[in-house]
Amino acid sequence: MPAEEGEKILHIALPIGGGAIAGIDMPLGRGTVNVDNNFMISLDTSSKEETVNLFSSLSAGGFVMMPLEDQFWGAYFGMFTDQFGIQWMLSYVEAAK
């Protein structure tokens, strides 16, 4: 990892009501950061089914960067750019039983 990446924010969240606004610094591997690609919308979903439905609907006509898959941190997660150029991250974490 380049030294300049070590000074970036991986994840940050500002709790608002029942949700949060989340942010990250764009990693170098994502290419040049411009005004139109310097943010991603992150949604935490309430079920795996909701995640699949939102992902397939919102990513239609766009570009899938990371297909929905179970991740090492425990989330069912995927990333895409929609047909309008908006970048999204969808995440579902099953509640502890």
C-alpha cells in the first residue's frame, strides 16, 4: 500500500435518525477523482432479499464494480455505478441471534 493511502479514511459515519451518512476517501486504485465521482451512496439494508432487489434494480444499465457476495467482515456487500453515474455500496449484515 502506498504511504499516501495510509492517511486516508477507510470508513466514517455520521448517525442521523435511524440511519447514517457514511463516507470514505477514494482509494488510488479507483482512478482519478473528479467532481462527479468523488462520492458513493452507501445503503444498509434490512434483508438479503432487499439487498438483491435494490442491487439488481439500481445497477441495471450501469456498471457492477463488485458483485453482491458474502464478505470477510460479515456483510453481504456489493458496489456499482448506476446508469446516471452515481456510485453505490449496498450492505446487509444479519442481526446477531
